[in-house]
Amino acid sequence: MSERVLGFHFDYISPYSYLAWHRLGDFAQEHDLHVEPKPTLLAALLNRLGHKGPGEIPPKRIYMFKDCLRGAAELDVPFVPVSSHPFNPLASLRATLLDMDHDTRHRLVTKLFNATWAESRDVGSPEVVAEICADAGVPDALARIKDPAIKKRLLDANNEAIERGVFGVPTMAVDDELFWGTDSFPHLARYLDGDDPVRPEDVEGWLAVRATAKR
């Protein structure tokens, strides 16, 4: 039986993406999934939709960090105050899209996530990202991430995510279904097991609901 493909849309700026990545390894093995990392610039999604990120809203910001501390404790992974937040993740996202084999890419994603959320390293710095890349077996990253072709690769990836309906990170995409957030793993498991309670007629019914108030 061939593996099903799961596209993992993420941004290193997102602590929930960090937690989901650490949970995804065992989950993928349990459900025979081939995980394809999909670097996705959260700021581009937020700008497209006119939203603010949780780190930009003071009450939500502290709640997010407390919530992720609890989630990290449940997963038994480190979670420490980051170097800065929000930060510019472009260098790390572009580095993840450099040409490399599957195992190296997964190793790099893990190292970049851990550098951000477990080691308080400044992954907003291209020089720091290049050091992490070198440690993961990805050479010359500092020069390579400046290549216009790599910049376009990230732009294309963002557009692809938007066209697919991705509105936040982390999002797990299987077939034509999207599962957003760390709390969606149980729903994803039911879908993979053929036990999704959502039916096409349910979706049609909700699409037909009209708004009677506007703010």
C-alpha cells in the first residue's frame, strides 16, 4: 500500500507549527503518510485576509505562549522565549526551499524549528540560518537564499497555498481536505481512517448560510 501524501504548511514564526512538526513524526508513521514540508509565509496569508497574527494582539500573544508551553510539556519538547517575536522568517523559509533531498529537508526543518523555539537563536538573521543549514548538510545557504529564483519559489509556494484555501499555519493538507492547528490531529486521524463525520451535503448546507449582520 503506497503512502498518502500530507502537505505540511508552516512558518517558523509560528510556535504551533513547531509543536505540530514534533507531533507529526509519530503521527505520520502511524498513518503511513509521506510528509512534504510546505514553507508558507504567514504574513502573506494574514495580509491577504486582512488579519493580525496572534503575536500582534497583546492578550492573545501571552495566551499563545502559555498555551504552547502547556503543549510542549505534553509533547516533552523544549519551549523557551524566542530571540524576538514577531521576526522576519524569510531567510529560514527560503532556505527550506533550496534544492536538497527529502531526508536533508526534514532534518533542516527540525533544526530550524529547534533553533527558534528550543534554543532562542535569531533565525531572522540570514547568517544564523546559514550556520544552521551548514550543520544540516546544506552548504552555501547564505548566497543561495539570495537567488531571485529561490525568492520566486517561496512566492509561488505562498500563492499555491492561498489558492488551495490555506488561511493559517500549521495546516495539514491531505487530498482536498485541510486541517488547521495542533488541535486538528484527532479530526485528521478520523479522516484518514475513513470516519470523517463531515459529509458533502453538510458543506453545501453551511455554504448556503447567509450573513445578516456586518461589522
